[in-house]
Amino acid sequence: MAPAADKISISGFRSEAVLPKIAQPYFLTFMLKLCQRFRHIEYDLFYRAEKFSSLQIDTIRDLVYLRYNIYDDCEQALQLARQNAPTLRTLIIFISSVSDFLHLIRDTGGNFTQYPCLRTLELRNDTPLDISYYVSITPLRSKQAMASLPAFVGATPFPGLRRLRIQIDYPFSDDVLFRGNAATLEYLDLQLFHTLIGRIRKYKVFTPDSHPKLQYVKIRQIDDDEVHNFATTEAYMRFALSIAPHAQVREIEDLPLNAKFPLFQALFVDVPDIQILELSTIRLHFWNIVLLVKSLPNLTYLHTQPPSFGQIPKSVSVRELPKYVLSRHALASERLQRWHFGYTIEYRPNEVARCVLLLALLCLNFKYINPIYYYDETFTSHLKRMTEMQGFSEHSQRFLTFMDEC
């Protein structure tokens, strides 16, 4: 039976009606025999714990890849991870109770577990919408419960980690998750729960030169209330940018940047190495985009919401905009090549077209926007009409080059 195969993915079974009770033991036996042969295992099943209580997993060893999404079956998932800790290189694990993550590095007897070969770790507590009817998620813990969590003094459970994604309320009372991998970490994706923010600050996890290989940083808030952990939105942004200031790829979600953008512009000046900036949930005015691009001399790719143009001085007409923009900003960037903005029903094609053409004047290597926009006849007609407008037509060669390259 496929002797060369080393990977198995098991998914489905969203309700008891799919697999009758009489058939469950046969399925469990079949699955166990399958799993004993493979080193890459993906479980994506929607049973509760009792459905797998009879599945003996002691013989499943030497795994290098484990993605475990069996909901409400925490102990078995944790046992499977711990017994394969010496060989695992990738671990993506969903657990419905955040506190159970503690047992990822400590078994029920209190013994510490290290994952010396692990390179990718994802800790998830999100509930897919299609199974929310079948399972419930333990809510975030109180401050009193967090204060009682045990510390792991001196432990380094993930010493060679390269990719870390935390989508849970931080389950440890100290910095144990970040310990020992500062020299190897390359990719970081954090949801800023209050507890995680506190641990990072208290233990000074990220200092300017602490993570030399960390090049991709994604920061996400879980809801608006979390921003209130900071005195101001500026403090939130300052915290987000303080993590690996030399990172070349940075993704920041859900921050209201337009209102006080000059404050944020000053913060971006301190992270000049950014080459790719993802602000996919943030809508900026054209003028703020220009300031942002000028602040990041190495930026080659920018992702935002569809832009609005912002206010134009009353003394400047639309046809005078190219001259006005060039007189104020000259060459904004020599490196920016791509500007991606999401296609949403709120976008105004005339404003987007104006922003795109003016940015093309300021960034001579700017070549690409979303291809989907060129299937929008309203947008393309605005684009063409504007290039023929007086004031814009003087730069027709640049616009033609830009549109040809797109």
C-alpha cells in the first residue's frame, strides 16, 4: 500500500451521522495502522475526546511533521507531540483550552520536554466557523489564573526554532517560549493578547540586536480592546515596530493610522530596512502613502486597503496635481515596485486611479498594482481619461510605460 509514501492527511467527519457508532472501532484500528507507517501526519477531525479514547498512540514514533486539529482531545494531542519531541520539525497544534498548552512542554508527571529539532511551531486557539456548533472554546483566563501559572526556570524547550506563530493567549508565566532561539528565529507571527505583551515587556524578549535572523514580523491585535493596553495608538505602533527593528518584511493589522500619521512617520524612520510592508487592513490617504514611502528607502512592496486621495488645497485644481505633487515631493522612492490594495466595494475608482498615476510620477520604478483592477472597466476608463487630462498629459510617456509594465 504505497510503500514510498511518508505523509498522511486525515480529515472530515463533522458529525456522528457520518460515521455510525458501530463503525468507529474499525475506523480507529484502520487509522492507527496507517499512522504507524507515516512520518508526516495531519489530523483534521471534528470529534470530541471520547471518540479517540480507545486509540493507542504509543506506537506512533519518529514523526517529523504533526498538525493536530482534533477538537476537545487535548491530552492525546499533547502526548503525541511529547513522545515525538526528539524528531519533530514542524508542530501545528490546536487546543480548545489555552491552559493545556502548558503540557506541551511538561507531562502530567511534571517532567520537562525539549524539542531539539523543531523548526516551525504554531499554537492556535481559533475555532473554524464550520465546527463552532460542535465545540466550545475555553475563554481567556482571568488575571488571577494567569498569576498562578508555573514558571519554567532555565528551560529551553525550542532551542532551534525558526518559525513561531502564536494565536493564543500566552500560556506561560515567563519567557520560556522565546528562550534559547533568539539566534535562529526567522519568522514571527503574534496576536497581541494582553498577557503576551506583558511577558515580552517584562523579560525584554526583543532588544535591537537580539534576533539577528528575524526578517518577517507580523503583528495582529485580537480586538479593539487590546489597543487599550497602550496609552495611545502611537504606543501600540511603537511596540509593534520595536520587535526586530531590522526585519525586512513587516505586517501590521488593524491600526487607525490616518488621523495622526505624522507621528507614525517618525516611527517608520527608525526601521529603514523594511522591504515589504503589509498594512492590508489599513486605509491610507495618498499623502500619507507618499510620506510612508519616503520614510522607507528600501521599500519595494506595499499592501494597503484601496486608498483615498485626501484633501487637496483649494488653490490647486485636479489638472494641476502632477505639478503640485512633484514640487512638494520630487522623487519619493527609487525602489518601490509594487503597490497592492485590496479590491473592496467601498473603493472609489477615480480616486484610486489618481493615486496610482501620481505615485508613478514620484516612484520611477513603480510598475505593478493588482491585476484584478485591469478587469474593472470603470477603473481603466478613469485611468485612461486621467492620462489625457491637461496637466497629466505632459507625463504621458511615463504613464504609458507604467501601464504597459502593469
